[in-house]
Amino acid sequence: MPKTQQEIVRLTRDVESGQQVYMQLLNKEQELKITEASTVGDVRIVDPAITQPGVLKPKKGLIILGAIILGLMLSIVGVLLRSLFNRGIESPQVLEEHGISVYASIPLSEWQKARDSVKTIKGIKRYKQSQLLAVGNPTDLAIEAIRSLRTSLHFAMMQAQNNVLMMTGVSPSIGKTFVCANLAAVISQTNKRVLLIDCDMRKGYTHELLGTNNVNGLSEILIGQGDITTAAKPTSIAKFDLIPRGQVPPNPSELLMSERFAELVNWASKTMTWC
């Protein structure tokens, strides 16, 4: 057989073989489609999907509540730890252990506390009373403690070079005016002449507490507008005089450092039994 004829026969055989493979694949595809179409699935839709209007996570309300509770717990733990490691001064014995003399320990007067508060329509309003605790309730425990302070100071002042007593505190509203006014009152009850000078020229209210006016007070004396010898104002308590703070000056610290204040203290020391 010629060579060309042989090549034609070979190519024809390849074509027929390829057609047979193609037909087999085509038949297989048709069989699979028929099988797929005849298969019934067991999956069905029970309920249609529903979208939520709000955010599921994170839950902000729960997070805020948890943060508040955690913050409160941490605050309480912090306060407890602070009180545990920094207890401060809890009794006069602590001061005495450090070599500081304690003349008296004055408790809080419930009677005075009740009189210092008055209920109004808007709530609680603080006001200054014109009646001292030593006068209104002389048997109060606080006054008994102040009498003990008077006795301790009496013996302590025997060794002092003068009869001038200065009282101060570590912070505002700690009770300086209360102690000074009532101490002066109980000292005057022993037939001793006492002069109380209100040196708080910004917020002093001793004149309100004792029911006197604030005219020609300490500030006027120190700037030279008042007479030292006539500065003392009598109060409703016998042998108890007061020099009020006067008008608020722009420089109270400088006035207290002036020679005029030293002259006032020297005059009071010579004129009064206590000042």
C-alpha cells in the first residue's frame, strides 16, 4: 500500500477513535443530568430568615453596667487599702507618742450641729447662730472638754511670758471659731477679762456668732482708721470683749505682719487677763 494511503488510514482511525470517546463522554453527561434531575433532596425551608433591627454584639448597656460595678468595686478596694495603710491620727495618744502635748480632745456637739442647720424649701442651709454653745447648753460634752482645755491652759500659761494665746487649724472649717469663742466664754465665766481678736479678715464670722457688728474692726485698726484703745466691743457675756475682723482688706497677711498689729497685741496683753 502506498505511503500516502497508509497515512490516510491512520488518520481516519484516529478520528474514529476520538469520535467514539466524545460520544461516550456525551452519553455520560446526559446520564448524569438525568440522574440529577430525578434525585429528590431532603432539605426544605422551615422558616424564612429574619434580620434583627438592633446590634446583637457588643451589648453596650451590659458593658456600661459592668464597668460601673467594676469601678465601684475598685474604688471601695482603693479606699479600704488607703485606710489600711494610712490610718492618720486616730486618737490623742498618737500625738503624745510623737512628743506633742495634748491639752484636750473636743467631741462634736450634736446640739450645736442641730442648731447650725435649718431646713428650707430648697434644702439645707448653713447659718451662724448668735448663741454660743457655752451659753445655750453649758452642760454639753464639748463644753466640758473646753473647760478641761481652760484648766490645762491655765497651768500651761503660768510658765509663759505673756497672756496671749493664738489658736489656728490645719484647714478651713475645722472648728477654730467655735473653739475660740466658747473657750473665751468659759474663761470669762471665771471672772477673768478676755479679749477675742478675729484675725481671719477674709472669712471671719465671730461677730455674727456673738451678735455684734463688724464696724471698726481689726482691718480698720491696722490701717490706722480705728483707735486701739476703743477697739474692743463688749458682747452679751460679761467680761468678754471682741475685736471683729472688720472690712475685707486687699492685703490681710501684710497687715498682720505690721507694727500696728504688734501694738494691738501688746495693748491687749496689758489690758486684758487673756487675749
